[in-house]
Amino acid sequence: MFPGPQQHPLRIIPLPAAHQRQWDDELVVYDQRCGETHLLAGVVGEIFTLLQTSPRRMDELIAHLQTGQHPDIDDPESFIQQVILELRRLQLLDSDPLDSE
């Protein structure tokens, strides 16, 4: 578990709307800082979009997955942790949950 995840909201880096496209459940994001294009499929794209609309704490993201829309995700906490790690790896998060305490 990340230290102190409930206290510190996660944020997506500011990206121009023109640098994003969505098709069905896939989101493509162009990061002008490094010239890379990222494919965020399924729930990962959904979480990215949620974080982009407003900063959210990890517990809020877990609660979102527990609403019943994603019955195939057995462990929402582990899933969200993996999504956060992936978004950090892609340098799309503005907040670092591992350094929060």
C-alpha cells in the first residue's frame, strides 16, 4: 500500500485537449514534453479521465471501482495501485503518491 494515499489527491499533468482522442474504451494521449503517444485502454483510460476532471484521492478511485460497473476487478485497491504506478511510469501524474509522507 502507498503511504498516506487517502490524504493526498492525485492529479494528471496539464495537457491540451487537442492532444487527446477517445475511441470507445480507448484513450490516446500525446505528451508534448517528450513527444510520446500513450494508449490508455479500458479502465486505465477511465481513471485517467476521472483524474483529469478533478484531483482524487486513492480511496475515491477505489470507491469508483467498487460501484459495480467493474465486477471483473477482484481487488480494486491493487488495481488502482497498478494504474497509479503505470501513470507515474508514463509521467502523466502531477502528484507522487509514494512521496506523500
